[in-house]
Amino acid sequence: GAILNDIIAGGFKIVAMKYTRLSRETAGAFYAVHKERPFYGELVDFMTSGPIVAAILEKENAVEEFRKLIGATDPAKADAGTIRNKYAKSIEANAIHGSDSDANAEIEGDFFFSQLERF
């Protein structure tokens, strides 16, 4: 949909993508780093409330460029035109996840995709 169009328009190449549903266990494992934070329960609730699209993207300086494209975690603070500014409803339902480092991007990509699932 619209979010994928924004990603492609931002110059990103999709090298892996799947449409799936997360169990509470899987969502909890993915967001384990946030387990002690006050929004954790609502985040897991949201991430298990319907299907998600998981993707691995490529671009020069991909993590930095993607974080600019998606905007601040709090949609009220996200710059105009960013994905979260346009599509997010709240901090927990913020429309999109983006890795915060190259190392985490690799870990998170491996969480969802085997090497055989990558283009």
C-alpha cells in the first residue's frame, strides 16, 4: 500500500518481504528490549492485532536514511511528510518499525528471514 510506495519512492530496494501475523510470543521476542518499558504491553497488543509486512531494505546509508523517512517514534513529533506523520496513530501504533543501527538491522532481518528468502 501507501507505506510501501513511500519506501520505494525514497529510493529503497526491497530484498526480502513477507506478509504475516505475529503471535504474542513472537512479538514479545522481537520487542524483548522494551519489556520493562511502560508501552510494551500495548506495543505487543498492536503488533498482534492483525497482519504485518516484514521487509529487508537496501540503500546507501540505509538505516540513517530510513529513520529520516519514517520520522520520530511519537507521530506528534514526526516531521511533516514522514511515514509516521502521515500514517501513525500513536507511539504504540506508529505504523512502522525501523532498525536503529546496522547491527540491529542484521539481527532483525535474521529474525524474520532466512538467507534463502532474500532476493
